[in-house]
Amino acid sequence: QVQLVESGGGLVQAGGSLRLSCAASGIDFNIHSMSWYRQAPGKQREFVATISPLHRTDQSDSVKGRFAISRDNAKNLVYLQMDSLKPGDTGVYYCHAEFARNVYWGQGTQVTVSS
């Protein structure tokens, strides 16, 4: 059974930082691209950042220079370090795993940034 379990969300003031974690099980973590998406209230889910099995990364323009994605293949963990948070970063953050046509989602963790 595939499980992606996010943690680390919470309430933070603008300008603050949070570190999200996603623990993966039931998949061959080393061959999956891992990503973070987010969904703000009333909006569609959007891409935030991705990291390939060989640690190549990409981020959306809205978070470049503020967020960093990383992974620990030995521990089946992926992280999202979020700095200089803004109220517009508020939303539910989802962990995403993909290999070939196999796609998996976590349940999400809430991030709220107050002004």
C-alpha cells in the first residue's frame, strides 16, 4: 500500500519559515520524482517544486529564491524548506510521487501565513 504522509505545516507570520516533510512508503522511492503542490481556498491546485531521483530540482516562479526542495533517498523522505513566507503562500500543501504512469498523492498539510 502506497502512503505519502506530509508533516510540518502550521501557522506562521509573514516573513517566517516552515519546513515540510513527506514520508513515502510502499514505493521504490529512488526511482520516483517527488514534488510539492499547493491549493489555496477557492483556487486550483498548483505546482510548487519538484526533485528528480538524481536531485535535479525545479520550482515555480512564485517561490523561486524562497523555497527549496530536497530529498533523502536513504530515508524515503522529501522536504520543502519555505523561507520568507507570504500570506499568498497559504494553502494545503500536497506531496506527489510519480514514475512512468504511476502517480500518488498525500493527504496534505495546512500552511497558514498571517500578515
